[in-house]
Amino acid sequence: MNRESAALPGDPPGGRRAALVWGIGVAVYFVAVIFRTSLGVAGLDAADRFGVNASALSTFSILQLLVYAGMQIPVGLMVDRLGTKKVLTLGVVLFTAGQLGFALSPSYGTALAARALLGCGDAMTFISVLRLGSRWFPARRGPFVAQVAALFGMAGNLVSTIVVSRMLDGLGWTATFAGSAAAGAVVLVPLVLFLKDHPEGREPPPAEHAGAAFVRRQIALSWREPGTRLGMWVHFTTQFPAMVFLLLWGLPFLVEAQRLSRETAGGLLTLVVVSNMVVGLVYGQIIARHHAARAPLALGTVAATATVWAATLAHPGDRAPMWLLITLCAVLGACGPASMIGFDFARPANPPERQGTASGIVNMGGFVASMTTLLAVGVLLDVTGDDYRIAFSSVFVLETLGVTQILRLRARTARRERERLVASRVEAVHVPA
């Protein structure tokens, strides 16, 4: 029997109700991504509003990602112990307050605090949505469900790129960010009223452990699995090039270094998002049918990204041709779907009671890489007098580190997965009495 196509014993049934409940969680994630990426189209406006240079501007996104990354393991533990609904509700309250605070901030310091609050709430969304999907859908649907969730996240990015940028031009800073904060209240209502952590009759056993010893054990057992570590490094290596581009530095690079209009630059950012959505559906289907394609897809995406970035930065002349910038943005669109492959390594390596913790470790990888690169680009721009070629060359350093770790852990993870498959088949054999 095909392992990928067979429903596992005890799997959730999926179906229409599962899609509706899961859709509520996805809607929360959709709004969180709008708030997270809204600064990406407002970077130049923020620099003017608060009178800051490139390093200080990058601090907004760095602090937001620092909080996000630092919260991943605590959030994973919270999801494992408290359930999805409680964690998502707290997340909505925090990221909505952060977005509203950012709209009303009179100074750089208060704006930083607002972004940190937003990052804290945002950190509670994606892991919760992954856990919700695993509770409501069969395990064989896991890769596709995760990619679709990420697709809706990119749709939120698309809203930032198109809608928020136009609102900034027409309504100004305060009205744009304060108005968008209302979306948090909109998704909070169905979350509180209708979301359920799991289908009826499938309630997990109550947690028997608490305290620091339990926390340490959950983290240690998750980290001990090579699949968890491989997943983290896949996420680390694949996610950050597009994240850095969309979150902050893409628009300044296209406008200041490539001398494009803001409208044209916005169109290229939109291309990244659209490409991400299309590639996400393709990757999800491929991995659901061919488990062995995970590592080749991840490494191929890294290779393509590095190649196109190198061609763009090394192109002679003051600016790259439009066809090359279009290619760059289309390839960057594959980074997000490739990063989701990290969760597909961690998921089979950990039992259900550790899924949140393991997902938190994986998710931390890409955001640590993004935070590091955001800082490096900002500092290098200030040091070199806005030389984007030197600043963006920092991308290759982290990609090299990540690929080295992926190659180191790949064989070990495959061996552990084969051992588990053999063990599961032995347990499934029933000898007649």
C-alpha cells in the first residue's frame, strides 16, 4: 500500500466542517501577515515620518522578527498545552494593538514598541494554524494543507503590496494603519464564537506534565530528532531571501538602486507574492505525492535563488535589465513554499504531543536568518554609502551556512524515517491467536 495515499489509523476525517474551522484560523493568519508586511510598502514613508537612516529603519523589522523568533518555542509549548483557540485569541489581541499603536505612534521609540507587540501577536498565529490543520485533517493531507495556509499568508502580503500602499498614498499614515487594525477585530469574532481545537470525540488526553522540567523535556526531545533540526535549517536557508525583500528592503532596492518608479516596484513586489502562491500549490501537490522530493525541491530553490541574485548584483551598469528583475522576483516567489518543506521534515519526526514545540523550532530558523540579514543589509548600506550590491551579498553567506547543515543532516533524517516506517509496519501486523 502506498504510504502517502493511505489514511493512517485514527486520522481526523477532514471534510467540510474541518475546512470551515480551519478557515477561521487561516483568516487570522491572513490578517497577521497583512500587519507584519505592511511596513514593507511603508519603509520610505517611515524613514521620513520618524527621520531615521537605513540602520534605524531596519530596526523596525529586526525587532519585530526578533520578538517573533524568540516567541516560537514558547508559543509551540503554549499550543501543545493550552490548545489553538486560546493562543490564537491572545495573538489577535496583541497584533491588533500593535498595529493600532504603530498608527498612532508620535515617535520612533513608541513605534518600535508597537512593532514588538505586533511581532509577539504574529508569532502566535502560524504554529497555531499548523496545529489546527493536523487536528482536523488526515496526516496525508499535511503538506498540502500547510502550503495552502502559507498561500493565504501570501495573499495577505498581496493586500499589503497593493491595498496598503494605495491607502498610504491616498489617506496618509495614521488613517491607513489605524483603519487596517479594524481587520483584527473582524477576525476575532468568529474565532471566539466558532473555532474548535479538534473534532468532537477526538480530544487529546489531558497534559500530565507542567513546570520547567516538562518544558525542557519537550524541547530536548524535539531537538534530538534530526528531522526537527533538518526542518529548521531548510526553513532558515529558504525563507529569508524573499522575506527580507518583501518585508523591508525590496522597495528601496528597486526604487533607489534600480531607479524604478514606486508603481513599477510595487508591481514587482506583487509578482513575488503571486509567484509564491502558484509555486506553493505546485510544491504542496508534489510533496504530498512524492515524499522524497522534499530535499531536492528545497536545495533546488536555494540554488536558483542564489544564481539569480548573483546575476542581478553582478550585472554591469547602474541597473539590471527589467527581464532580469522580473526573473529575480519570480524566483524569490519560490522561497516561501520551499521554507514550508521544513515542517514536512519535522512533522513525521515528532509525536502529536510535540508537534507545536517542533514546529516552533522549525519556524524560528527562517526568522532568525531574516532578522540577521535585515540587520546586515541596513548596516552595510550605511557603511558603504547605499551600495546595494555589497549589502545584498550578505544573502550568500547565510545560504552557504544553511546548505552545509542541510547536507549534513539529510542522510541521518532519511535513515530515521526509514526506521520509523519499518517499525510502524511491524506494529500493524496482527498474528492470529
